[in-house]
Amino acid sequence: RAAEPAATERTFATIVGGGPVGLYLSLLLSRYGVPHVLAEKAHTPSTHPRAHLVNTRTMELLRQVGLEDAVHAASPPPDSWRRFVYAESVLGTHIATIDHMGLETWSKLCEASPSRLTHLSLPQLEAILASAANRAAAANNKGQALLLRGAEVTAVESLEGDSPGGPVRVSLTVEGKPWTVECEHVIGADGASSLVRRAANIEMRSGQKVLQHFESVHFDCPQLAPLLKAVALKDGRGAREAMLYFVFNPSAIAVLVAHDIERGEWVAQLPRFPVQNTEALAPGASSKQGGSVASGWSGSAGGASAPRSLAEVEATLRACLGAEPSLNLNVQDVRQWRMVAAVAERFTSDCGRLHLAGDSAHQFPPSGGFGMNTGLHDAHNLAWKLAVAYRAGLSAEPDAHLLKPLDLIASYSRERQPVAEFAADVAVRNFKRGLKVPDALGLSHAAAQTLLSLVERTMSAVSAAAPAVHAALPISAAQNAVDALMQIGRLPLRFLPSASSAGFNSTLGVGSRMGPRADVSPNSGASPPGFKFGISPGSSLGSSLGSSSNPIARWGGDRLLAAQRIVTCCEALPLLFPQVELGTVYSQLAGSTHALSPRNSPSNRASPSSSSSSSPSPSNGSSNSPNHISNSSTTLPELDGVTQYLESTRIGARMPHAPLLRLSKSDGGYAGYASGSGAAGEIGGAG
């Protein structure tokens, strides 16, 4: 509602954080008629694109609230993002391409759901969600929803400590004025540094240290769209537009995300190896200052690298693009961040009133695109339970056959926390899969981390033996040494032969139906059907290598062929994850949420085993978990390098989707098909 907030507001729920998860949760609560306040600290949304993959299950949820068409309308055309490209540069020599919509997995996903995943930059998705949330709040005829920007939450406290029941007080500053909200529930959708999580005394669990540091460079370059089309026409290998470009050349290694090629919106993820500094930069977003890019590692506790000049950043981008100096590109923003895998030990506080959703509850590597999607699924799970609790509180005589409200809401953590653990595990595995191609090209991530560790141990030894010398050496000197070592580590890329010879084709998809096979592997020496491998003896980066009789040239050719086969055998990073997206099952046993695994036969209705394990299968679904349906001989199929989804009518599973056949009542005859979403009802739907 548009009214000014009172000094003390009383409501049922407070959402802290107005990103996509908080906005979607507010939208659902408004549709359910649940009074709530949403408080977002920022006055305006961030324009730095981050998440961009909206997966199949999320699109089903957006379909339920009438936003599916709007999201598709705002998304770039699928032909511009259906591929991953591996190349020396975006415009340069091609290594391999995988067309995900040409795989059988895509066809099976289309059969399983009426919704299609899409590729939409987070700021645009957030704008759609914000508009819908505000419309839903305005449509609430009791004026029970209040959405605030520029509202900073400063404290959250349960008025009755850790004991169940009792209200929660939220202290805020709204436009510089103090304000208080008293409510029954607080939902922390306030990101990785969540204040709500700290107030709930919930720890993050992480079995992984920092996996990698990155510089995220947001830049505009509309000129790339026609250049990509020109390159495709010239080399005759089909379209070069892609969602991701994995770039490997002696000057730069990067992953470029094409958020919208036609508009020219890009983000380059540049791996960095910051030397640990005892005087760490404070976490926070970056800014351009005096021609330099200055920032701290977001959420880091000790990594810092010297700011790079804007000219250095632009030079790296041009190396990634393979562009002429005349190409016009505009750097919008640079941020530094660290890749981690961490999940909260629980999603609800001991008092049962504080809840976590989205990044406050889990942080994943972006490999797989699970982060935002999992957060939206958190909100979907929690919203209807809050609605049931709210309506139960309005009833003069609660139904004795229903769970008590706090008991129902407690199932949120039991169901969603294991899902997040599973997604984190798959994301880490995907990150490691993503390292296979650079490893094949002679770029060892493990060796790079070892070199960084060696420099840091040397610094530590100097500090202990000669503190004065250590104090006199700036951290930038150590960082420069690490950067020089990393540059040397890229030398193997100079020995790769060109993949641009006539007759070479390493594009997977477009009618092919090839997944991983025993007879087609990086070392088998066999070429898969529909693929041609040709290695030119010339080098695009050093023509003096000579003919293939040169042992260095042969080594480079072997490396390139190994990388190509990793991609074409679907061993590199996938885009589609049918089982992860659609296969989650919330077990009737407390704390036993999982994804369907090879033991989970959709046709087997046997009761779950008695194991107390609460974790899903610890892989892409290819291994067994003791908590899955027992005595089943049916296994989930593996295809295109990922575990497929099979429909299940188990309680707690996603409801199967199918077209409905309409029959006329008048004559009992055929009347045509109606598209059936198979979506569960407004309250109580699985997912």
C-alpha cells in the first residue's frame, strides 16, 4: 500500500530483502491474503547482471502466477542462447560447440512440462517480479501488504527468546526515521551476509573452501551481434551465438555470459588468484574510481588483489573477444566475488519464527544455475505454509485434524534444507566438470592453486623470519608475482593448432542423439557419428611450430582433440538438469527430502526404508541413497551426461504434467485437447 508506515506496524510476516526471492514470496503472500511487510535496503535495484537461467520448474511456478508469458517475452530468442561455445576468443578460432536444444534431454524436458526454461538477466526478471508484487499488494482489498525500498533492517529479536510462540520485533530505519514491526514470522531473503540468519543463531555449513575468486565485468558491446553473424557466415559452421563462451588464449582465460547479444549486454567472469592479506578489504560492491576498479572480495575474509586500471580490464576484454581496438565496448561495472558452496545448518530458528530463503540459506557455485532457482522454490514451499498458519489463526475453532501451524511451518526446513545440500553438491561437481576442458588443454586449476599457496607460504615464512622485510614489501608485489606465474601457466595455449581447417566440425546437437558412450571417449581414438575432427598443422598463435611431425605440434593437437571430445561426449558442463529441476520428492518421513535416484522407481509404491538419512543422493542422481524407495529394480536413465527425470505419483513429488483430453458432455464425443499444467493447487502444491 502506498500509505506512510506507522511508527509501529503490526502484521503477520516480515520479509527482509527485496531481491527475486523476497519479491516472489511477497507476491505469493499477497495472493493468499496474508498481511506482510517487505523491507529492502537499496533504494534502486542493482543493474549488475548475475543470475540468468530460469529453469523449467521455476517457469512452472511463474506460470501459476501468470508471469510465464511476460518472462518469455522479455527473454532473448532461444536461438541466441541455446549453445555453449569453446574458443580461443568469442570471434576467434573455434574449439567446440554444444547445442543443448539439439540434445535428447531437451526433448524429454519438453515432454515432461508445458513450461520451457529461459535465459533472462536478473535485473529484468526482478523488474517483472517487482511489478507483479506491487500489483498484488495493491489488489489486496484490505491493504495488508506493504512493500518498502530504502528500509534498512537494523535488528531482529524474538520477544520470547528461543521458546516457541510469541511475536518477533523488527527494527528498521525508513528514510532516516526509526520504525518497528511486530509480527509472527520473519523471513530472511537478505543475501549471503544475512542479518536474519545471525539473529537466528544459524551457522553456515561448508565442506568446501573457496573454490575460486573472480572479477565480474559488466560491459556493453552491441557491435558484437553483427560480428558474430559475420563470423558464422565466414566459417560455415552454423550460428556462433551462445549463452556462455569459454575462452582460452595466452592473454586471457574467461567465461563470458551473453545476457543479451542483440542489446549488447555481457558479463565476463575472469578468474583471479588473490594473495591472502591480513588486512583484508571490507566486503562490498565495487566502483570505478579514478580510472581504477576498486573492490573487496564479496564475503571474503582475507583475499585482496591490487585494483586494476580500467585500461587493463578493457585490454583483457578485447583479448577475450578477439576484437580489434576499434571495437566500441563500455565497461559498466566490475565486482569481485568468491565462489563457495555453503548451506545453513537449518532454515528455521529454534523459536520457529525466523526463516531463511535464497542466498541467506545457501550459496552455490553458478555451475548449473541452481542458486536463484532454488531460492524461488524455497519461497514457494514456505508461502503456502505461512498462509495456512495465518488462516488457522483466524479460525475460532482450529481443526483438530490439521497440524499445528508451527509444526507445519517446521516442515519447511526439513524439506528444503536437504534439497539445498543436494543442489550444492551437484553444483560443486559441475564446477569440477567445467575444469575438464581447461585441464585437457594443459591448464591445471590444481597447479594454479598450488602456486598461489606456495607464494603465500613464502610470505608467511618471510614474515616470521624477517618482519621488517615483510612489512616493507607491499602486498601488490606478491600479487604481481602470482599474476606473472599465472601468465606463464597459460603458455601451453600457444602450442594448440588451429581448429579452423576446412572440414572440421565439432558442434554437438541439432538432431544428434549422442550421449556419453563407452566407445567414444577422450582417449578412445574413435570419432562419434556426425563429427569430424581435423587438426591443421598451422598455428593461429605461432606459425613457426611447423608440421605435425613436430612433437610440440603433436602434443598441442592431442590436447585440442581431447578437449573437443570432452565436449562432444557430454562430459563438460551441462545446461539441462532434468532430475535436479523436477525430481525432488518431499518424503513423508521427517527430514527425508531427496531427489529421485536410481532406486526411486516411479512405479514402485513401496514405503521408504527405515534409514534416518535426510540427504538426497550425493550426485547427479547416479548413486543410491539409503533413504530412497527400496526393492526397486527400475533405474533412472542417464543421457547426455545427466540423470533424466521420471514422473512419480508419490506423495511429495512434483505432480505429473500432461495434456488433458476434453470430451463434450452433450454427445460424449471428442472435443479436443486442453493444455493441462498439472500444477498443484494454490495451497499445498508440491515443490
